[in-house]
Amino acid sequence: MAPFFETGKTYTFYFSQEHGDTSITGQVVSYESPLVKIETEGLTRIINCSSAYFVEAVARREDEDREKAAPAE
């Protein structure tokens, strides 16, 4: 069975909290169920995917990542 999260791939993680929904986008560094380590905005974060606040994670398309990395003309 393939790992739940692919190392090196960028995901947006969505959470539901008492004071509103929030999201974090980052690149997966490692995954050891239920914890996923991501790098985002110069920070390393650990997300507990078994938390009641965790809603979903959506993988970014590869072409989306290239568009973000390409310099604007």
C-alpha cells in the first residue's frame, strides 16, 4: 500500500475550529501515521491527521507548483 502522503509533494491541509476554518499549505517532509511533517513559510510543522479538527488534505497539481515557481514576466 502506498503512503498516505507523498514526500516532496505540496498539500493544503484544512482544519475546522470553533472560531472558523483554517488551512495550511506546505511540502511534505515525512509521514508517519498519523503525523505528517511539512515545511511552509520557513517553518517546520507537525500535523496530527487523526485530530478531530483535521478535515482534509488536497494535493497541489504539479503544474500549479511550476506556475508558482516561474518568475512573472
